[in-house]
Amino acid sequence: MSDTKIIDFHTHAFPEAVAARAIPALEEAGGVTAFTDGTCTGLLASMDRAGIEKSVICSIATRVEQFQSIIDWSQQIRNQRIVPLPSVHPDDPQLADHVKQIKNHGFTGIKMHPYYQGFFLSEEKMNPVYRVVTENDLLLVMHTGFDIAYPRIRRADPKQILRVVKKYPELKLITTHLGGWDDWEEVERLLIGLPVYIEISFALDFLTTEKARRLITAHPEDYILFGTDSPWADQKQCLEKLKNLELKKERLEKIVWKNGLRLLGLPEESPST
């Protein structure tokens, strides 16, 4: 894969002071170990080790009042290698204005998380979110499936994904964790093969090589994205696991680079800094 550029479409990082508190707390809550210190510096070092050109940082507003601090920090950290996606909270009374701010500041999308933000994917209160995100032509990267740190309530399962994409066919919804973390039987039954964006982070470690390859090769090659969920997975190891699937070169290039580049609206040749 050394001759192919790579975009990691799903990573996390925090301001340094926040990372020092957040990473240990998240490790304990999920029973997981971080592979970086949770800062942008740590992420860039990981990217260099793995040979990754760009990483998308997915922020999550767990409270309404976090919107401004997240968008301010996102503006500070973005560069040729770091592509931040800010976040909005579904209970935000200024939701429409805040989504427009994200658009006006030149960001290409937002990240949301049903467990951390307390919603169900297809519930009525999410309709204003989907409408305004669609109207502003933004990506919506959505945690889907269960979450390792939460009770197994079906907040974002494949059935709800289908309801959302049928109701909002123009919404550029990107489902994470291979369509639904630890719900891959339902993913295979309901989502695989449909024109639904699927990003593969935090999934290959939990599937056999045969099953992962079957799911990924059965899905439209223009609708799959490489992601890791760094720091909760090692970027270099994730790339090795993807390589071990022995996908055809064209499909692999689309997964790790071309599809992400297209969705982010970036030029084909974009030098790193």
C-alpha cells in the first residue's frame, strides 16, 4: 500500500488539557487502551508511522454549550493533514444557525453519536438535524451499531439507518464501524449492497478475515471508507488488517483514498505539510 495515499476518515483528538483527563476516563469506561495520548501531536505521529496522508477528526458535542469551543478548536487545528468535523447537539435551540456556521467556516461535515448525545437515529427529534444538514450539503458522520462503553440499547441499528436514508435520500450519511458496531449480522442482512456510505473503523479486530472480506467486497466500492477510530485502534495495525483482506487494487484505492477525497471535496493532488 506504500504507493497509495491514505485518508483515515474516523479519528479522535482533544485539546491537550482535555486529552489528559478524557483519555483515562474513556479507557476506563470502555475497558479499552488508547494507542496515542489523544492529542493532535500524538495523532500526527501515529499517521507518520502508518503512512497516512490525512485524518478526519470527529468531535462530539456531549452538551449543547460545547458547540462554540469545538468549532473554535476545529478552526485552530485544521491544516493539509488534519480535517476536523465539528459537532452539534440535537437539543440545541440554535441548531439551524450552528449548522450554518459550520458550513460558513468551510467545514465539510459534522459528527454525531447517539449514545453520547442521547438520541435514537430515527426518532422525530432528529428530523430537524437531517433537514438542516441536507440543506447545507454537509456530511453527517454518525456512530452506528452498539457502543462498547454503553448498555446494548438499539439506538442506531441498521433498521433505523434504512428509515433515515429512505426519508432523506439526499442526506450524505456516513455510517461508522462497518455499518453498525457488533451488529454485523443485521448489517449484512439489511445494508450491504445498498448505496449507503459505510466506514470500517473498529470493526476488523472483531471479525474474521473471511467475514470482513465478504462484507466489504459485497458492498458498492464507491460507498466504503477506511477509518480506524484512533486512538482506540492503532492506525498502522488497521491498515495491515485491511491489506490482509487481499482486496482488488481499484477497490482498495477507493476505500483508503479516492472515496474520502471525493466526499471531503478535496483536489486529487493535495500536498501534505
